[in-house]
Amino acid sequence: EESAILLEVAQAFELGIEVKITMVLQQKIETFIGSDAVDWLLTAEFASSRNEAEAIGKRLMGDLNLFEHVPAGVPFFDDLRYYRFTDVQDRTYPKGYSQRAAKTKSAKSALAGTI
């Protein structure tokens, strides 16, 4: 149940977060900033505080490998660090996962009690 909720948040997050082209290590990469991700989670009502939103971001990054720090190797923080979405084949999904439409309303209410 909790994994399904996190997956629904991940689907909404990937569709909702704005990415921008950034020059990182002399490469153009589509990135987003940690504090923007926290803002989005709050605005989308997946979290009720910045600390809760950062915890959800850490789960999206750590549990699902939805995104990574640029350059890799740093955990998720509510700050000005850059992150990029990982390739779908590099992500981690729970056993028995099957793609389905995100039910954001149920995810919002249920996630509040799991983080």
C-alpha cells in the first residue's frame, strides 16, 4: 500500500516538476533544483511542511531511484543543488508493480500518514 502511494506521488511529480536545461560539467542536462521540488510537493499538497516534503523527496530518490543528484553521489536536500530524472530502466519498482493511472487525491491523503 505504502509503495503504491509513493509510486503515485512519483508519477505526479515527474509530470509536474519543471525541468530546465542547465550546463553541468560542460554538458547540457535537463535538471530541477531541490528547493523547487520541495515547493512543488507542498503546492501539490503531497506534504504539509518543508521537512515532510524533503523526506518525500528522499524517498523518491532513494527508494525508487526516480532522480539523482548532478553529479551523482549526493542525497536529496531542500536547497539549490541540481537533480535530474533517471532513465526508466534504471528505476527501482516494488514487487508486483504494474503501471496504472495516478490517483493523486488518494495518494495525497494516504501519504500524509506514511512519511
